[in-house]
Amino acid sequence: MSIRSDYPCNEAINDLEVFFRKHIANAKELQRFLDYLVQFKAAGRVSFRFLHEELMAYRKTNSDYFPFSDEERKMIDEMFHFWG
């Protein structure tokens, strides 16, 4: 698997929004994650390691162990590479 040459902040935020809307069914939790994205957009950076930790905690707390598609795994790897 090759890593892309860049991952612009706005594109990363858009990809994460699609990912969260797809996987987080709880409206309150979804809003919490979307609020993080608003903060990241204002700051012009993505704190992906923080976001990943929050996502893993959400999954554990809610027993919401949805599988990642191959594309989502690739996105996560790229997020760590550029924004981790």
C-alpha cells in the first residue's frame, strides 16, 4: 500500500465527517465527534491521534465494534501518517 503525497486538512475533515455519519448511530455521540471536526477546521489542523483515541473509547463504551472497510483502513493509515 502506498501512502498518498498529501492529505489537506479540509479533505481530511470531510472524509472524517462521512466516516462518523456512517458509523456513529447515537445522535449525541455523533454530534460530539462533529464538534471536534468544527474545532479542527477552525484551527486548520486535525488532531487525529486524539480523535482515534476518542473513537476507540466510544466503541468500547458503547460496544459498537463496527468493522472498517479496506478504504477506511487506508484512510486511517493516511490520517496517522499526515495528521497523527
